[in-house]
Amino acid sequence: MKRLTIGAIAMVIMALFILAMFPQDMMGEEKGSEKKGKYYYKKSCKTCHSKDGEGGELTPISKTQAQWEEFFEKGMHGDQKLSDAVEEDQIIHIKTFLINHAADSDQPETCG
Ligand code: HEC
């Protein structure tokens, strides 16, 4: 009986660990990877969006979470489609990175 209880507790602890490792998956939402987003942002956006670049400096804190949300919802980049500026499958990750570090986020970030 005692053994069974310990086993059950161990199972619960393990389940909690697994849950903690995959919070986004458990929410059932389509979420990008922040880490990939940062990488792609540097690779695909920073080329133009640096201080001396043609797009001007742009960092996560350039917009609020709602503004980023709106930007990606429209899917437009100026009068071009955003998917013309960056590969489609990178967008979800870049979006996650930018929103997670937006001006009004818990961890605003100026670098990319
Ligand atoms: C080829 C160069 C280039 C690349 C790559 C590029 N941008 Fe831009 N971006 C520009 C230029 C030029 C402007 C300003 C003129 C305009 O609005 O089209 C701009 C404007 C913007 C703006 C402000 C205008 C708006 O629509 O709110 C945002 C936000 C933006 N870019 C985000 C991004 C993101 C995110 C990426 C990467 C996924 C990216 N850009 C990649 C050149 C680029």
C-alpha cells in the first residue's frame, strides 16, 4: 500500500514536470518558438531593420503586444505582403519572439 502511494506521487511529480516543459503545447494554441523567432528575426528582419538599414531600427519594444498582434494579423509589410519579406514558416516564430518581448511585456527587449 505504501509503495503504491509513493509510486502515485512520483507519477504526479513526473506529470507536472512534463507539463512544465510543454506549456504552450498544452494550451492547444499554435505557438512559435521564441528561440527560433529570435534567430529568424536577426536573420530575416535585422538585415534591413538596424540603425543604418533601409527599414530603420526596429526592436521588440518598438511596439506593444497588441500592436505586434495587429501587424501580424494584417500580414502586411508596408504595401507588400509580409510573407514576401520573410519565409512563411518563420513568421509564427518571429511573432512569438516580438510579442513576448514587446514594450508592455514582462521582459521588454531592445536587442534582437
Ligand atoms: C528588405 C528589407 C526589409 C526586411 C527584410 C524587413 N523589413 Fe520591415 N521595413 C522595411 C522598410 C524599408 C520599411 C519602411 C517602409 C515600409 O513601411 O514599407 C519597413 C517597415 C517595417 C515596419 C513598420 C511599418 C509597419 O507596417 O508597421 C515593421 C513593423 C516592420 N518593417 C517589421 C519587419 C519584420 C518583423 C521583419 C522580419 C520578419 C521585416 N520588417 C523585414 C524593410 C525591410
